[in-house]
Amino acid sequence: MNYIKSTLTLTLAILILSGCDTKTKEENTALKAEIMALQEENDMLAIGTFEMALDIDGYRSMLAEIDQSLAAIDAKNNKVKELTGNIAEDAYVEEDILLHVEHIHSIMANSKHKIAKMNENLEDLRQQEGVDEEVILELEIALYEAANEIMARDAVIEIMNEQLIVEEIDLSVLAEAYGEQTALTLALYDILNTAFFYIGTKQELIDAGIMEKEGGFLGLGRVKTLAANADDELFIQIAIDATDGIELVCKEAILITSHPEGSYEFSGEDDITDLLILDKAAFWDKSDFLVVEIVKE
């Protein structure tokens, strides 16, 4: 009787393991297919043959896709942690881990490519007739938030990689994927690190179309639309991380765009000589544009 029970138990265990193995193989086959599809799309994005809808709905749809990708990356990271905990018990689990890590990189690359593509086409979207400037601004803010979220995942993935190295998992087979991630991260950083400024008297601001004659600011959406259509000399481009201040040389200065108190100060004794940026993250948090009205005499 005990022999029969032992045999049944062993048979059941074999069937369960076989079923689990079959499920894992099916999941891995599906993963490989998805990685291949993502890589094909990434190649199209990289060489510029990927077509995206240049309209509000197209941008919203792609931003929704990136949100889903962020959730998928988090789920994959948890899956890798789970698999890493089983390395000692399963000699074949390393192959599964590497496959999931490759999938994470493909998703990350896809999201980074799409953010860069949307940013590249944003000015064209602004110039379309009849678009709502403030809706475009909302899209841009969402785009920047997505870029920041994706870059935050880089740090999470780096921690995951360090843990895998501790577990003596060879990540060299993913060297090309890591190289691509580095290049794409730098591209995203350039997007997030770029700002623009315009300094002028009230009349110059009116003439430029930034301010109404009554003195009212036409809004950041208007400023950005203007920048998309203006001559290069109107707005000056700067790198946020390399800009500690901006020379003014005037009697009075008023920030027209919104920047929190405490993130900046004006310097100078009799005259204002500079706008000093004390907290770059806070100063540029709400806007990558700076408009300053000055009084020269």
C-alpha cells in the first residue's frame, strides 16, 4: 500500500513538474516573439520609418502605451526577483532570467524611442492650424513626466543588474542592449535638460507677441507656439544643468513665466546684473521656458 502511495505521489510530482515546464516553455516562446516584435519596431523608430499619428489623439494613445510599458517593466522586475530566488533550486532558471531582462530592455528602448519621437514632432503639432495651445502644453508636460518615469526605471534596473551579478549570472550576452539603453538615456536627458529664455522690455514683449498691450501674459502655451514659429534669435536655448544664472543688466526685472520663490534671486547693487538660479530642479519644474520683463532706465 505504501509502495502504491509513493508511486502515485511520484507520478503526480512528475506530471506537475512537466506541466510547469510546458507552461514556462510556452511563456518563453511568447516572450521571444514579443521581444522580436519590439526590436523590429525599435529599428523602425531608430531609422525614422515608424509612422505615428501627428495629432492630439495620437499623442494621447502613445502616452497611454508608455504608461502600460512602465507597469510592464515593474512587473518584469518583480518576476526577475522571483526567479533569482530560485537559482539554487533550478539550474535552468538563468536562461529564463536573461530572457526577462532582455524583454525589459526591449520595452525600455521602445518607450525611450517613442518619447524622443513625440518630442521631435511636438513643434510640428504646435504649428497645425486650430490646435489648442494649452492642450499641447498638457501633452508636453505628460511627455516630460513619462521621460522622467522612464529614466527613474534606469536606476531600478541598474540595482536589478547588480543583484544578478552578485548571483553570478552572466549579463555579457546583453551587452548590445545595455549600450543601446545608455545612448537612449542620454538622448532623453538632452530633452529634459533643455530650456529657453527671452528677455525684453514690455514693448519688446508686446512686439514679440508674448504680452498683450494691457500687460497680460498670453500664456505658456502661446509662448511655446511662438517659439515653434519664431526666428532662432527670439528664444535662446540653454542647458539647464550648466546654467547657474542669466545676465540681465537692468533697473527692474519681473519674471513673466511661473517659477517658485526661493528658487532664484536677482543680484546687483544699484542695478540688477543677473538672475541667479538657486535651485534648478524647482526653478524649471513647471516650465522649460523663462520670460523676463525688464526696465532698462
